[in-house]
Amino acid sequence: MATRPTALAVTSSLAAVPGSRISDDYKDDVKSAHDVETQPQEVVKQEEDPGVARIEALYRVFGSGGAKIWTLYISILLICYATSLDSSVAYTFYAIATSAFSAHSLLGAIDVAISIMGSVCRPFIAKIADHVSRPWAYLFSLFFYVLGYIIIASSKTVNAFAAGQVIYKVGNVGLDLVTTIIIGDVSPLEWRGLFQGLASAPWIINSFVAGYITADLGTGGWRWGYGMFCIIVPACMAPALMILFWADLKAKKLGELSLAASDYTARVRAGTEERKSWHRLVWDMLVVIDAFGLVLLGVGFSLVLLPFTLYTTAKDGWRNPSLIAMFVVGGIVLIAYTYWEIYVTAHPIMPKRIWNRTFIMCVIIDALYYFGGYLGDTYFSSWVYVVKDWSFRDYTFFNNTLTVGLCFFGVVAGLLMRITHRYKYIQVTGLCIRSLGLGLRLHTSIKGNPTAELVMTQILISMGGAFSVVGSQVASQASVPHTDMATAISLLGMLTNLGGAIGSAVAAAVWGHEMPKNLTKELGGILSAEQIEAIYGSITTARDQPDNIRTGVIKAYNDTVFRLYLPALFISFVAIIAGLLASNFHLDSRQNAIEDKVVIGFENDADHASEKTEKEKHTSD
């Protein structure tokens, strides 16, 4: 989906120390990860992370209103605008760029690599945001963002293009993650869904702007379509970075950071910690972020999933010794990762304390959402490009229909949550609507791809998806204390993206097996094997065929995507069941549903909320 930004500041109104008082919502909802229906488990109070302390000091520096806080909001919205324009343009050029290398069939393999990298880097960046600061996490992400796009824009081979995409993904995920964390930092539960939706609003504008940009650049201008964002995004990020670093420095000068939450240098100067060598500092950071666990997770999933995308080009297919070795070694590495996380590391990627019932249901819902989404969407834009006679501008507009819908209905979902102070049944309704849209898409692939049905499919899927995604974001953040919020956001993103990686791998395997067979079935009596291979390797070649041949190409495409859209529909039904099992938190002026920590600027809302009966406030269906 998109990125998101901000609202106001956090303080502890009912407890002297943030997190020292645990609400009944938490007691009702937090269970052991191994037995979600047993007695509630009391949360273990965590030491406040430096990044969390800094952002809370930042609130006090800015105050509850005025030009400074609004400058911060606008600067983060500017980041959202730049990254949304990037995604709207880049998505259109993605299939075009791989086709330029005659490697369109490798989309699935690239998607798997991107999804895995986008998954495992999330906890890493979240730890930087918590243990260093939000602005430093922004800078870290920006470096990889620019480096990745430089490699993509200058790539001479599909391998270089893929490497650039993987590096870019680290930066893109980081920018999105840090923005989401900041929104969670400074917004109360009742407003969070709306603020997240508003942060995605620039996508609505850019989805139309992107059509004119891609039409002007044309299919041959895809390199500049990527490269120009190496300039645009850093320029748009500069104001937010300056504001955040300024606020951090001012807070330090005012003594806003407590001794326990200050950074390493401050602790050394205060005499509470001995000075360490630089390599010891690096080692300590690697331990805290569980770098070894992240490497095991990334390598394990890569070795298990990539064979699904490579077997069609490997000698002897699945019997290829290299693919068999990848499966075996990948399985061993994942077993080693599990052992490491449970019995060895002191800082696990997935700490048990955050695995409450609601968070588990959010993970299931979003993992299935991504799995089914990537299963159907990996080759969706390619299918549309081939089967419809649209101009490149109109093709770009249609590609962005889903994005526009997600962003528009994300705002609607946020408004509904603000009005009702609940999220659960809004989310479940969205999951049902999404299933309806997926069913209509399946029907479209059978009945000749009518334009009206294609558009309605995207509208329904976007409406349902927005209600579901915003619901998961709000619920998962509500279910944990503030110090664990960044971890919860990153874990939800990591596990759902791994679901997407699995979906991409399955889609690539189905495409690689079915598409050549279907093309040969439809065109084997007309074209040579070399000509069919050229059509398989490039969507532009497939679309440019004369009518008598293109009819067969369209039939082959429809038969292939049917095998992707049908399981995606069935998977969506399971998510509905998970949605019904989540807790129905009351969304009020607190930062989360666990602590009595109220957001600065919303104290009146807090007073109003305190007048509600305990029965209404703590109901969990």
C-alpha cells in the first residue's frame, strides 16, 4: 500500500511513568504465543528505547500546536508525496524494463528476492529507529533508496536490474516503515487510521500524474523513469530530516531525555557507562538487532523459494541437483534459525511478549492478503497489457486504479474508525468485499476481459483491501506498549511480506509451467518454437502480434491467469475467519490500548473518553 504521517504528541496522563499502568484491554487480549486461550499473561515492562524517548521528548519540544508541529506534518507529507509518485511511475516501468532485457518471465524470481529482502530488513530498520533515532533510520533508508535506483537506471543486464531492485527495496521499505512508526508515535488510536489514510492520499493525485509522465517518457525512457527519483526524493526528504534532527538536538539541550534513555555518548559523559571501542559498539548493535538471525531467515527463505522461479530454466527441471541442494540447505537453515531464536539469542526478532491474540490474527490476515495478492498480481499488469488495446497512458491509469482505491477507501476506513471507535467489523466487512472482487476478477478472465468488469474488480478489491489493511495496522499497534510498537510494525510487515514472497514464488512456478504450454497449444501450428519463446519472454512482443496470432496469445494468457486467480479467491476466505477471532479494541485518545498514555493535543478527547463506562471501553468481541 502506501506510506502514512502524523498527529500530535504523547505524554502519560494517568501514570507517572509511561507504561507503568496496564489497561484491562491488554489483560483481556494478551495471551501466550503458544496458548492464546489460556489465562492472560502480564506484560513484562521493557526499558524505554532511546528512539522512543527521543520522539516523546520531541513532542514536548514542539508542544501541542503552532507552526513548528505543522511544519513537521507538512514535511512528512512531502515525503509521502515523493515516494508515492515514485511507486506510481516505477510500477508501470517494471514489466517494461524486464522485457527490454527479454527477461519478462523472471518477474517472479525478482519479486521473490525483493519480497524476502523487504521482509528481513524491517526488524533491522525498526531497531535502528528504536535504539538510535527516527531521523537516523530515515537517513539509513535514503542511502539504500538512492543507491538502488542508481544501479537500476544504469543497469546493462537483467541481473544488475534485479540487484538494484533488491537494494532499492531496503530503502523503500525503510522510508515507509519509519513514516508509519512516526504516525504511530504521534497519533491517538481513534485518529490513527485516518492519519494513515491521509498519508496515502498523495497516491490519488500521483496515480493520474504518473500516466502523463510515463506517456512522455515512453517505453524507451524507463531508465530516466527510475533515475529522476535519485534527485526528487532526497530533495523532498531534506525538510523533515532537518526538523527532526533540530528537535532532537534541542531536546538534548533542554535535558528532556532521561539518563536511561539518552544515547551512548551521554551515558559515558555522565559516568554511568564505560567508553567502548568502535568495534565493540558495532558488535553490540549487531547483537541488539539480531543480525545473525536476520541473515539466517533471509538465506533460508531465499534458498527455499527461489527454486520455484528457476526450475523452468534449469536443466532437468525439479530434478536438477542444484535446486535439490537449495531446498535441503534452505530447510536446514530455517531449522537453525528457529533454534537460534528460541534457545540462543538474547534479542530475538520475534519477542514472545508481543504475540497476543490480536497481533497473531493481524499477522494471519495480512500474510494471507499478501500471499493471495502476489499470487494473482505478480503477472496481473502483464496480462492486462497484452489482452487490452489501451494506450500506454491509459494502461498506466488502470494500473494505478487499485492504488487510488486503496488510498481513497483507506481514508474512508479511518473516518469510520474515528466515528465508531472500533475497527473489527469494518475490517471483516472489507475482507468480504475483497473476496467479492477476487471472484469477479476470476469471472473476467473467463468471459473475455470486459473493461467494465476489470475496473469494478479493482474498485472492490481496493475497497476491501483498504478496510483490511488499515484495520490490521491500527489493531496491531493498539495491542502492544509504545516501546514495542516499532517491533510490532516491523514484524507485521516482515511476516506479511514473506507471505508475498511465497505468493510470488508460486505464481512464478505456475506461470513458468503453464504459459509456455498454453502458448504452444494455441500457436504451435502457426509459429516456430523460437517465435513462441520470444512472445513468452516479452509482453511488448506478445502484444504487437497480428490479430490472428494475438487472439491465441490472449487465450493462452487467460488460461494461465485462471490458475492463479482461483486459489487467490479461496485463500481470501480464510482471512475472514481470522478477522472474526481478533479482539475489538475501543479506539480512544491513548497511544495504544495497553497503557494510559494520552497524546498531547487530545487531552479533551481523553477527558471525554474517561466518562465512558468501563463496559463500553473494554469490550472485546
